[in-house]
Amino acid sequence: FISMFIYILFFTAGSLADKIGPMDDDANTVGKELNTVTLECSYETSSDRIWLYWYKQYSNSRPQFVLLKGANGSRFKAQTTSNSAKLIIKHLQLSDSALYYCAL
């Protein structure tokens, strides 16, 4: 089994009332190698320009950029709606075990 953890960053800028959090109270996601998992967070913002980012962090290292909203990689895909963001990871590998951040 591969363990993945979503950790949500909270951001508030100026007078904007931005809010972001996990879609599920249980932010731990576990998947099997070669399967697909979906990590999801919800958000609220008064801004009309929304930039959502996904990062992953291995133990004792800095967060690494994964994807921007709406982008696709070979195994990673980011999807957004007006109030949620998903990171879809296909063909899970052991190296995908990390702490994942959804940032607004």
C-alpha cells in the first residue's frame, strides 16, 4: 500500500476572505501501486482570479511543485470547479508516498 497525506495550506490576503480545506475530514489517502487516487480540497474566495497549486513534500525536504489547476502531466492531472480542486494521480508508484499540499 502507498500512503498519501493531504495537508491543506490556509491563505488570507488583504481584505479577501479566502478559505481552503480538505473535502473529507479524513485527509489520509491510501492506494495500491499502479492504481489511481484522487486528492481533493474545497475552497472559497472572493477573488475572480483563482490560482490553485498542488505541491508534494517528502520527509525532511522542501515542498515540490506538482501542478497548477487545470494542468495535465504524464501521471498527474489537476481539475477544478468553482469551489473544489482535485489532484488525480494515475499508476501510483512508491515514490508518490508524500505529504500533498493544495494551495490557494
